[in-house]
Amino acid sequence: MKAASLLAPITKRLKGKVALITGGAAGIGESTARLFVRHGAKVVVADVQDELGRAVCNDIGSEETICYAHCDVSRDAHVRDAVDMSVSKYGKLDIMFNNAAIPGKSSKEILSTDNEDFKRVVDVNLYGAFLGAKHAARVMVPLKRGSILFTSSVASVVNGETPHAYSATKHAVVGLTKNLCVELGRYGIRVNCISPYGVVTGMLRKVMAELGFTEEEKVEELVSRSTVLKGVKVTAEDMAEAALYLASDEARYVNGLNLIVDGGYSTTNPSFSSAIAQSFA
């Protein structure tokens, strides 16, 4: 746990709110769960990593504040039960953070893309996000309030650098966000998403290991070299802070936003500069 996380927030920005976070046992989801609890929320961590998920919850606080639910987001009944558990245990659901995702296999060539792997990525990354939003809306619409969040990716705005299944699902999540913000806005429900870049989570480490980069420091170095914002090491906590803003009342008029948290990575195309550098190599 980082030293900063031991400091009590001056203002509990989520006091009295209840949040459900899918993929909450590790990475961005875990960091968000920790930050949301610090800011006064009661949190349900939903994941398929049962032992890790329960350990994270025990480390963060008691069951009065945070609890774990086994949830495969590609299964309707699991998502339904996680939402119902949030309501039965803590009385309501204010924030639904659809964060769970998988990268799929690393091939970027369509001829070598495995069909079943493509379907599995769609089931988790897109269908799972859809189910989370659907069941959250089921309990939020009658109350005419709520915040639904998705984790998309910089792959939703930068193309050609990730496998087709991952890229397609992350583009689709942004489209789902925008469609839902129109429908659910009439009920006072805000729908937004976050598009991270370069966070060295377990998922990114797995992908980079397949490419031959097994040391975390090397992966962090590659991210640092590729971004335009120097001197800042991006962490999962940075994405948690973005989720905190979008979930809080400070963003009460923010709806349909794809918040790109990438240090400016997506603002430029370095291909020409790289070509020049290689010609003099």
C-alpha cells in the first residue's frame, strides 16, 4: 500500500454511496476499490479471482464497508446476482464500474486470429459491460439517479497497436457509453468511460511477457519512452482518481465522456520521426 493511501481524504467525495466494481480484485479495479472506500463509499468487489478478491477486501476494511462477490461478467446470472447483492447488503447501488476485461491472445494479424479467442474477448469485454449496465439500470432507473462507468482503452482512439478483438471491444464500449448516456440521461443516470494507457497491471505484464518483456521495469521504461508527458510514472491509482471524479457529484453534469488518461499519447503520430531516426541509424 502506498504512503499516500494512508492519508485520510479531506473531503469524502463518495460519502453515503454504494459502488460495484467488476474486475475489482487487482489492477485498476483494486486501486479504485481502495480509493472509493477512502472516500466514504461502500464497495462490492466482483471478480473471478476468489481468493485474491477476498484478500483485497479483508485488507481494505470490514464487511460493513466492503465485500466480495464471485462474478464472471460474461454470465448474466452472475452479474444480476452481484447487483442484487449490492442492493440487499448496502441498500442501493449508486455507482456501477464495469472494469473487468481480458486482452486475448497477442496476434495482431487477422489470418492468425483465433476465432474462439475473439469470441471470448467479446464476451468479457463487451457483453460483460453490457450486462453490467443493463442490471445497474434495472435498479437505478426507478430511483432516477446513478453513475455507470466503463473502462475502455486508448485503443479506442489509437488503432493498429492491439489485437483486433481487444480493439473492437474497446471501440464498442465507447459506443455503448454514448448510446446509454442518451437513453439513461432522461432518468438522471450518467454514463461515462475511462480510456487508460500504459498502466503496468497484471494484464499488461502478461501481454508484454508474450512479446519477450518479462521485467516490469522494462515495461515501465517502454511506456515512459512512448508517451509525450515525461517525468510522470502512470499507475493504476491515476485511473482510480479518474473514476472517482466521474463517479462523484463533482461530475454531476458530465455525461457521455470518454476520458482519455494517456499523458497525451494519442495526440500525436510518431511514425514520421521514427522513420527519419531509422534512416540515420
